[in-house]
Amino acid sequence: MTMMPPPVTVQAVQQFADFDKKRNKFAPLMAIVVLHIAGFYAIQSGLLSRVVTAAMPTITTISIIAPPAPSVPKTVELSAPVPKAVIPPLPLIAVAPSEPTITPPQPTRAEAAPVATAAPTAPAAPSPTPPAPATPRTVSSVEYIKAPQLVYPNLSRRLGESGTVVLRILINEKGLPEQILIQKSTGYTNLDEAGRQAAQRALFKPMIENGKPVPVYVLVPLTFQLS
């Protein structure tokens, strides 16, 4: 009698599918657990250290020893022995004793020659000094050929300046004013300068002494007065 397999129900198919899913889900986890167990066993048994030792390369230490330096022979200079000089003995000469002689001192050349004395030189004649130039004398008055023409400065006129300036004038042999000095000022620079310029334009009659014209000084007063 043939037995028939039980009918496959929908519930059984669903349970089988759930089991398959759980198996696929837990398969990686089980593999990890198995690997951890195998590693722990390898550490405990020393298998892992032997594998690492076998995999590491063997280190060989090589020492290089330098050959010794060749020895250099030393050069030693041998000094030749210096022969000693042989001095022959001097012969002895017999000298007869002589009587001492006295030599009188010879006069020196300075004592023998007469001393030459220099003749006294005559004093030089003094050179004649040129006569000192005579200083022109000062006269009280001179004659005009062209009298000074005063020009009143406009500024001094507006300011009301006035006064008398006394000029010391050197008149040369030609009657020209060679030098003009201010003997006494008016107190105003413009008036003093105007008086000096007026005297510069003047012409004097030369002073005659012994028939010759001579330079003289003269004092010339010039008055500035407002009209």
C-alpha cells in the first residue's frame, strides 16, 4: 500500500521561508564566531607566533674593519762630527827691554796759527727819510666860483624838517671838493645828505700860497629853512 505524502499547506511553506531567512541572517554571525574561536585557539597554542617568526626576514649584522694604515718610516738625519780645530803653539820671541822715552807735546794747529780778528764794519749810513706830507691847513673862508645850490627834500618839507649842517670840505689845487665830511649835523639824515650833494656840485677858487695852489680845509655852513 503506497503512502501518500502529506499535503503541503500554505502555512508550511510560510514557515520554511521564515526559517530560510533566519538561516541567511545568522550565517555571517556564525562565521565570525567560528573565526574568533579559531584565532583564540591559535594564540593559546603558539601557532601564530611561529607563523610570524617564519614570515619575518633574518637580519644579518656585517661589521667592516678598516685595514691598518701603513707605517711610514721616519727619516733621521745624522749629523757629521765636527772636527776640532787644532791651534799650533805660538813661538816665544825674546824682546830686549828698552829705556822709556819722553815725547814733548806738539802744539795744535789752532794754537800755532795766529787768530785772525775780523775788522769792525762801518755802520751803514741811514737812508734819508722822505719828508712827511704836509697836512692841509684849515682856512676860515674861500671864494666861490659856483656856490652850492640847496635842493630841499620833499619828505623833509612835508615833515617840517629844518636846520643848519656844517660841512668840512677838502678843496684841492683845482678848486674841486675832494672830500666832504659832516662836522655838525642838522639832526635829520635827509637834510645832511642834501647839503653834502649841494657842496659836491660847487666849485671853489684855489687857495694860492707862494704863487702855488695848495689844498686847504674849509668849514661851510648850509642852512635849510622853510619859508
